[in-house]
Amino acid sequence: MNITGLVVAFNEEENIGKCVKALFKVCDEVIVIDSFSKDRTVQVARECGATVISQTYLGDGPQRTFGLPYCKNDWILNLDADEFLDSDAEEFIITKKYLVGDFDAFSFKVKNFLGNKLIDFSGWYPDHKVRFFNKKTAHPSSSKVHQKIIAKKEKRVSVHILHYAWDSFDQIISKKNTYSGWHAQQLFDEGKRISWSKPILNGVIAFIRCYFFKKGIFNGIDGLSFAMIQSFFSYMKYAKLIKIQNENKL
């Protein structure tokens, strides 16, 4: 099929087997870049037929870029270990619709799940991500958090990735808290400087957008909860940036 599945993983013992097997439906090789997992991630991935390369975590974009030279094919399907192609995305790739036109990257819609519950409100759907690209002309950005694919000609297609990232609100909040710290440091390193009002304004705006304009208000306590989580992430990202700014004035 001339497609390589590329997965960045760390302690993904529960997901990596399903991920690799699913990738082999549309790929003829799967490369896993593992950040020295402490569980059975490496063993399970190899048992399922993947090639595993160990590399200390460099950040989201750099880690994916590190894996590209190990991929024998030009077309890369770069999923996280907790992401899987929906049937419409599988059909899109198997029937080679991606070869129609001169596009070098494709943005899929993402269905995010809490357990088995689809979160299609509060701004969580459609969550577009480029996970399929041609490495000859497209590549991951250097961003260490929430990298994007830099391409010559990207196309959005109405097919889906299934994202099973969380089983509880505790997991979502924990991950958002971690990401907010990484994002704050990245913004600081890029030269971003803000005033004390930025966290408050962005937190309030994020809540209003997700709760009132992105259907959160029509989804009960879940709609309110996810709007507040988005607000929390936006607030903490900039609050932590202010903390870094203050620390670097000393």
C-alpha cells in the first residue's frame, strides 16, 4: 500500500496493540517511536509487527520529525496510540482517493470520546487534525506542544479519526494541566509576553464560546463541564506564562 504508520508512544501498553493492528489495515509498515516506556509498550508493539525505535521525548513535533527517516514510504499516517481510523477514513485511504489532485496533506475530523461517550459539543467536534501527509513536501512543525503539519497544499476531508484519550474527567484535567505548562514554556521561548489580564480574559472568552456558541448549554452537566475544562486550559496556559515571566525577571 506504500503507506507507513508512524506512532509516537510512551506507556501505551493498553492501546498500542490495537493501534498497530488497525494501522496494518491500511499500511505496509508501522514504526513506533517509544520514549523508553516503563510498561510493556515496546514488547506489545513488536509482537504486533511494528518496528520500535527508542528515543527520549523531544516534544510533539520534534519527536514525529525524528521518526520520519525510519519510514520507507513517502505517505505517512501519523496517529497517536489512542487514535484509530473510522471506517470512512479507512475507505478514503484504501481506495486511494488521496491521490486525486496534488494535495500533500489531509486534515481529518476527530471524534473525541470520554470512555465510550462521543463529545460532539463545547467545541470538541469537529476537531480537525492533519494526520496523513507526504513527507517529501510536508512535515511536522517544530512545536513541542500541539504541533501542526506544514504542507504545500492541505485539504480538509469529511472522514474521521476516533480518539479514545480519557476514561474520566480526572484524566482530562491532568492532561490539560500538563499541556498548559508545556504550552506556556513554548510561548515564552517564542518570545510571547502578556499582561496580568490575559489569563482572565481568555478563560472567560473560552467558556462563553464553548458553552453558549458551541452547544455546551444544550448538553447538561457534560456541556458545562467540558466548557469549564476548555476555560481552565486557556486560563492556566497564560497564568503559567506569567509565572515564567516573573521567574525570569529575578
